[in-house]
Amino acid sequence: MTSTSATPNRNSPNHAEARHPNWGDVPQSGEDAPKPIYKRPFMVAAGIAVLIAIITAATLYLLYERSHEWTDDAFIDGHATRVAPQVSGRVLRLLVDDNQQVKAGDLLIEIDPRDYQAKLAQTRAQAATARSQLAQARAQLAVQSADAEQAAANVRVAEADAHNATDDLTRYRSADRRAVSRQQMDNALAAERTDRAKLDASRQAAGAAMAQVEAAKAEIANAEAAVALADAQTAEAELQLSYTKVVAAVSGRITMRTVEVGNYVNPGDQMMAIVDPKVWVTANYKETQLTHMQPGQPVEIDVDTYPSVTFHGKVDSIQRGSGSYFSALPAENATGNYVKVVQRVPVKIVFDDDRAAQYLLAPGMSVEPTVKVR
């Protein structure tokens, strides 16, 4: 009796079916074999769509790059007014604190005014003294003018007397010698000489009186100068006293307050700053990015503090010179080996967006502006 083996014949047709399905044999039948990816319509359509999307995105990106200029070297800029005293003294009152909103003319600090009040009282007293001396000089001029007028009248009287004496002497001399005695002739001659001497004396007195008038006028001029000087000193003292009250020159927000009550301050010491609420963007673009940039072009402004908000603005102006040209130590390219470095030029961009007032936009914040140049 012949025994039958349990091992399947590898050459039999049923061998593939008898094998375990996980063995991974690929069916040889045309209907059961999977189609290649490039023959599957759905996969081909998806691939074409992805390729078109990539080409479209690349094209849009290139077009956007050609028509826009972007930089991350940009910051919020604004006006910051430094507050410093103009007189020295001890701080008596401090009426503001950091980040407080103030208006132009608001009182910020009061310096002890007593020294300046005393100085003002002294200058006012000097001014009163100078005015008193001026009044006295004017009165003296009136007296001297009266004396001069009296001296001038005396001169006129003396001239008349001298004229009469001269006429009498002339008549005696022209008369018959037998009609005029020797005594009469001598008396007429003496009278004529006396009157002439009186005339000379009155003229000298009139000259002295006029000199006194001129001296009185000079005293008045000196007194008027003294009054003007005293008034100027008084005005200066009043100004110095007014400086003891430090007021805000502009409206804004207090920042960097470094002064406290009781501090002794000197002229020029920075005590605080007032930041104006009006801000703009200073963007340092490469010089190669300015080819088509000009004022009025629209700008999209992204502020790092508010990543979900895009502000709108416009180019206001372009600085006439690179930043390195105006630096404290400009580059000296005429010496040594020269390496060309692309320079950056500051561009002023102003906000054209009402929302800017609703957000905290402070000088120094980093921004990323994008200018549409085409």
C-alpha cells in the first residue's frame, strides 16, 4: 500500500491557493494586479492640482516680492521732550508720576522759591532807588534851567547898560570940549568900562549856568540808565522766580522720572521726559530697496507687540543721506582696504490708520513695514 505525502506539490495549480496569504505573492492575473499611480485618474488630478498650486503660489510670491519692499530694521519713533530745571534749588513739590498724562502748561515740579523771592525784593528796591534819583536829577535840571534863564536875563541887562554907557561916552567925546568938563568925561569913561565888565561877568555866569544845565542833563541820563538797569535786574529776578515752577512745555505722557521731593537740582539736570502721543515709523531700508520708493506709497505695518494687527500707513519722506553718513564716526573709505557695504537709509513712515490711537505705540518698539512700490 502506497503512502500519500501531506506536503503540497509546488508544481500543482493549487499550490498558490494553498500557501498562506501573508506570504506576499503578487497575483499574476491582469484583473487582480494594482494599477500604477500615473494610471489612476484621481491621483493624477491631485498631483496636477498640487503642481498648479505650487506654481501659482511661487508666481504670486515673486510678483509680491517685486512690488513690495520689506525690512525688519524699523522702529516706532516720536518726540520726547526732556524736562530740566533752569535754576538750581531743592525740590519742594512733585506733582506728577511715571506714565501720567499731562497737558501743556501743567505744573510738574516746584523748586524752593525763597532765595529768588529775596532777590526779586532786592532788585525792586534798587529800582525804586534809581527812580528816586531820576526824579531828583530832573528837579535839579529844572533849578539849573531857571538859573540859566536868570543868567541870560542878566546878560541882556548888562548888554543894555554897556550899550548906554558906550553911547554916553561917544556923545561926550563928540561934543565941544568946552561944553564937557573933565570930570564928566572921566565919569562916562568909568561907567562904560564898569558896564562892560559887568557884561563880561554876566556872560561868564550865564555860561556857568548852562554848564550846570548840561551837568543836570547828564545826571538825568545816568539816572535813567540806572533805572533801566534796575528794571532789567527786576525782570531777570522775576524770570528766575518763575523758573522755580517747572511746567510741561508740551502735552504727553511722563516717562523716565528720576527726581524726588527733597533732591537738589541744577540747571540742565534731566528730571523726566514727556513723550508726545504722535508717533511714526523710522525704517532703515537698504539703498538697493529705494529704487522705486517715493513719498505717498502705501505701507503695511506689523508691530511686534500686536502680531495679529496690521496697521496702515504711507511713506512720508526719505532722508537725504545714509545713517552712517551722519554717525558720530563716519567711515573713512579713502584709507586702507575698501570693502563695499550696502548702506541703509532712514525712511519716515506715518500712520494712516485711526486704530493707531487705540493701541500702545511707544518710541523704540520694533516694527516690520512693507511698502508697496509698484
